[in-house]
Amino acid sequence: MKKIFVFLICLLISSPAFAFNKFMKRLSKSFKSYDNELVKIQSYRAFDFYAIQEGWYKESPSEFDALIIYPKGEGPFPLVMISHSSWGPEEYASKWMKFHRDQTKKLLKKGIATMFIDHFTARDQLGSTAGNQFTVNIWSQFLDPFIALEYLSKNPKINIKKVGIQGGSRGGMVSILASEKRLRDALISKDLYFAAAQPRYPDCEDVGMFRNPQPTKETKTWMILGGADNYTRAEPCVELGKKIKANGGNIMVDVKEGWHHDFIGNYEVEDMEYAQIFWKCPKWYTEDDGKMSKSYMDFLLKYVDRWETEEDFYKMSREDPLRTLKFSFDPYNLSGCMFTGAKGGGDKGKLFFNKNLKFWEESLL
């Protein structure tokens, strides 16, 4: 009986349903002098906004992992939420991405908590998606911050009116959508919102962002872009920023001349050998009716034999969003519009580090 009990305990510990990513554990140990906790939060999978608008996302439950690190003291504390790039949670603990840990140390001393989100591990993606963006859907990642915000609203140690979010690349896309009113309203209480957001080098043209954004007026956004970024180009994000501002959003767009993708990485500019680039492909936007742009739907239907009509596509996206994601890779592969050759890095985080801290102080304290 004892052997069976030990076996069951070992099975539970090793099971993906109970395990946390090794990089999240390492990150936790880096802040062992502070009160911190690794948690699993119930979430969902979704292919696009239409699945969220129609409520289908609730038929595909999922979860994500998070590490919350609290400052010393009683609280309630303001908090900065961090969303990772395609690199995955390894980004948080990597020696080549010290920015996150250096920032967290400074924020904690100022009385600001940090929440690192791992969007991948609990969704069966244990590594990077840079070489295949069709393993974890970006819209599932867009859900997580709002679900996390609702989770934090029940935590007495957090000042829920003073929560910000930041991230680069995929995390930058997440940080832009954190101010989208329609996404918030479809998921959580309208009383909840992000006080501030800092998206860095996001993709603003190929991930289904709203063509006509409807921002929450409470969210102060500082978007930082690399003028030399040939992976996720600055120009479409500048145009998106203009739309957000015109529609009542509080946003500042900062284009850094000569900076490349992943510019906070503390390494020299280098080739991102396997990174998939999509900006020569048909653009994907979400229209006001919640559906994807017609040109993008036509692109999918042209190359995926399983979908003869728009109804075929939405039927599969409702029943199996992950399978839909895998099939949606075919048009990029077959059309030849996807290519590689991006560059990243540059160790520019130190150039705006103090301004970055000031942004969080002014927005959250």
C-alpha cells in the first residue's frame, strides 16, 4: 500500500496538470527573499474574437501558470503584469533577458508587485513558438490578462485599480489588447480595467487586432517600437496608435530609430534564424461585427481543403480551436508568403530603464 501511495504522489508531481515550468520555478527562487507564489489560473482556448463574442470559448477550457511576487509590507500593492514573447517563460529567467529581473527588483523596492504569466506550459507548449507560431493561438494568450485581472480582483493584497501590463512581441500584442473595451466586456466585469500598458515591438497587422479599436479610457499606454524592426514592423503599429488615440485612447507611440526586434535583450543584434515573418501575407483584422476580415478569410478558404465555406471554418474553430490553428498554417506554407530573416537584440533596455520605472511610478503609485 505504501508503494502505491508513493507511486501516486510521484505521478501527481510529474504530471503536466500539476507541474510548473522549470524556468518559472527558477524565477521564483530568484526572489525567495520576497513573498511569492506560483499559481494555476483557469482560462480558455479561442481561435479569434468571434469565438469570444459568441461565447464559444467557454467550450474549450484551458489554464495558464503565473508567478506573483509581493513587495515587503502589508499592501494592497499595485502590480505590473508581464506577458512573454514567443520565446516562452524561458525569457523570464534567461541570462540574455535580464531586463525583467532587474525591473522587478526595482519595482519591489518601490512597493509594486509583479505577476509573470506563462501562457504556454499548461497549454502543452514547453518551448518557443518562434519557429512555429501555430502551436499556441495568440487569441488564447489575449484572454489570459483579463482572466488574471479578475483573479487578482479577489486578492486583498493587490490594489486592483492600479494594475499595469507589459510585454514584447507576442507579449506586446497582449499588452495592446489589454485596453480593448470589447474584449474586456466579453470576458470580465466592466468595473475592471488596466491602469497602464507598455507594449514593445508587437505585431499590429497579422494577429486579428481590431481594425476599429475601442479603447478603455482608463488605460494609459506607452508603446515602444523599433524603427529598424524587420520582424514586426513599426509602421502598422504607428497607424494603430493613431486610431486608438482618435477613438479616445490615452496612448503615446515611441519609435526608436535603429532599434531592432527584442531590443531589451542584453545581447548584440543577431539573426533570428527560425522566426516566421508574416507581413507579406494577407492582413488579418477583426471587423466591427467580430469576424475576421474578408481578405483573410478568403486566404484561409483558398488553401485549406477542409473549409469550403466560412461556416465550415467557424464550425471547426468552435469545436476544436487548436486543430483550427494547425490547419491555418497551411495557407502560409503553401502560398509562400511567409519568410525568415529577422534580426533581434541590441541591449537597448538600459537606455530607457529609468524612464520605464518612472512610467510605472506615475501610472501606479
